[in-house]
Amino acid sequence: MVLLDELGSGTDPAEGMGIAIAVLEELKRKECLFVATTHYPEIKEYAANTANLTNARMAFDRENLQPLYRLEIGEAGESCALYIAKRLGFPSHMLKIAQNAAYHQAVKPIELEVPDEWSTIPSQTAIVSGLVPKIQTEKPVPIPTQNRSSSFSRGDSVLVYPQKEIGIVYQTANARGEIGVQVKGEKQLLSHKRIKLQVPASDLYPLDYDFSIIFDTVANRKARHVMGKRHDPNLVVNYENEIK
């Protein structure tokens, strides 16, 4: 029984893919029983078109970005890198470039909803040949210090307007300048314009403080603790109602 994790990785992708297929071909010739994991689409295609080899994947919940711990035989899995990047706030114009570079516009793995002003982004050929437009630096717009989204850190005590309620920052600014604030046990995404810093986290907690004690449920903390030690298919980390 031969187990191979990410066969052919850690080097030039094309050559690594070639070496991986050569290794699999040799194992098949020797009639070995083997399992290999990979992100290379060429290796997945090789398995799909080769007798006595079968693709498989672990089910994944794309909406909640959680593994489902269910093996599905017969289909190759997807890395979903661009999809996950979009969900995490990766800028649309950068997703457009990433998509063109990865797929040469042959397929559209996700709906990017790119603004009109980015419709003239250079093609992959232009990027490779160095013909991209020159980047021009914009003059920064003055913003009051207390309203700068980047000025907030996890654990900061803040005042939320207009209610003037005290909250704690649990998530730093996203691409839209929204700050995650926990107020009275409820997590919310708020515009940085509604938040004023009261006491910085550095004055409230030690440098290595575990904020999961404040922001996570006891059940989730226990589940993550067990997951760090062993696999248990019955364990679930619940993200429902985490952000209101």
C-alpha cells in the first residue's frame, strides 16, 4: 500500500506534474495499491482517462467553507481557490487577472461581477510581456484618525454609534472597511465610521491572549481542541449566526 500526499509539488508545476504521472504510471505497472492526493488538474485528467485508476474527492460545503468529511468516488475534487478568494473579499480586478492567468479565459469558474472600469484589464499575453499600464499613485484623502478602518485591532474596546454602546472588535477591517464588533454577545459588521476607539487591546490584554475565550462558544472551542488532536467525523464547528 503506497500513500502519496501532493505528489510532484514543491517544484516547477509542469515538471512536477510530469514526475507525478511517471511515478503513478510505474506504480500501476508494478500493480501496486496506491492513493495519491494532488491539486494538479493534469493528474486528475490522467486518472480519469487511465484504466484501473479512479478519481475521488472529499465533499466540501462551498457556502460555509467547511469540509463535510464525506468521500465521493468517481469525481475529482476542486480546489475552489478563486471562489474562496472572492468570498474572503479578494478585489474583483485582481480576481479577473488571476482567472485570466489560470485559465487563459477558456472557462469561467466563478462569476466575478467585475466593474465596468476594469473591462480593459490587459490579457494574459500582455501581462507576461510586460505591457501592463503604469501604476499611478493617488493622493490619500485625509480621514480622522479614529475613523480609519486600519486603526482598529482585535480586542479593542470601542464605542458604537448612534447607540453609544460598548463593543469589542473581533475582526479587523474587510475590503469594504467594515469592522467586526461584538456588542452584548452579538457579532456585527459595522462601518468604521460608526466606531470610535475607547481602549486599545494592547492596554487590556497580554500580547499572546487567546481571544477565542471571548468570541467563540464553549462548544466550538472544545470541538476545535479535539480537531487539533484527531479526526472525529461527528465534530462540527457551528458558524451560524456568528455575524448579524
